[in-house]
Amino acid sequence: MERPSRDEVEDAVRTILRWIGEDPERDGLQNTPGRVTRAFSEHFRGYGEDPAEVLNTTFGETEGYDEMITLRGIRFESHCEHHMAPIIGRAWVGYIPKGRVVGISKLARVVDIYAKRLQIQEKMTVQIANAISSALEPQGVAVVIKATHHCMTTRGVHKPCTDMVTSRMLGCFRDNAMTRQEFLSMVTET
């Protein structure tokens, strides 16, 4: 698939503006196609990033640390692949290392990489957990995502104040109810 040029994207935005009944040449809209194109570059930058590359630097000097590591309340912004409407939420990511750990900022970056793509929350939850599991090969990985979907809250059924919760448990988080419960007890509003 050939990627369109920036000019083609800006022309597409002008077409959309005309389609909704606006004049893309009026004063307030003349720079909008460029702004939308720059915004889309930011919103969807995750397509140009590799989570495996982000997770490839690990540390083995842990003095044998083998307890749960949890990063809580990682805020993210994404977009629904069905309506391109915003998804705003937070992720809780935990793992139990097997000899090696990763810098905690890398966990947040993995969340952002997947969030900055067109998404459905279920797929994003699985992608984050699988990327961490594959790169670190820990005893287990747990991911919980809570998010508000504007495709439901500001259009369609118009149900504000609702959120969706998804989870993915791998390894000891799936197999051991006590480990899973310990992680889930940390998944609270922060």
C-alpha cells in the first residue's frame, strides 16, 4: 500500500470540510487541513514505532528481585478504529520478572505505541500484554485498561459517564488466583 503525500491528506481534509457544508477557503479554515494533518501524525504515530525495540534494553542487576512490578494509571489517548472517535483511558501494567527487568518508562511507552494506532480496546489490551511477555519472558504479565469511548458517549447511544474495562492475564497471573487478586487490588483509581 502506497502512503499518500501530505498534500493528498490536506486535500482530503478540504473535501471533508466541503462535504459537511463548510468553505475550506474561509478565513478560519484556511490552515485547518495542515493542522488536521499534523494532529493525525501525532494521533497515529504508533504505526512508526516498534514495541519490541522499546523493550529490548533490560537490566539483570536486580539482586534476585522476583516480586510483582506494577505501573498504575498510565493515561493514554487513542482512537476507535470504527469511527475514529477518541478513546481516553488509563492502563495498569504488571509483571513478575524472571531475572531481568525493564525501565518503567518503557512500559508506559508500550502503552502509548499501541494507543497511537486505530484501536479497539480488547485488541490493545492483548497487544500490550503479549509485547511485554514476548520481550521480557517474565513469570507472568497482567494488563487492565479502563477507558471512555467517545464513539459511545458523544455519538450513537450517547451514554456519558460510562467506561469499559478489559484485562489480559498471562503466566502466573492467569494460573494463580492469589497473584491475579494481588494485581487486581492495585487497579484502583489513582
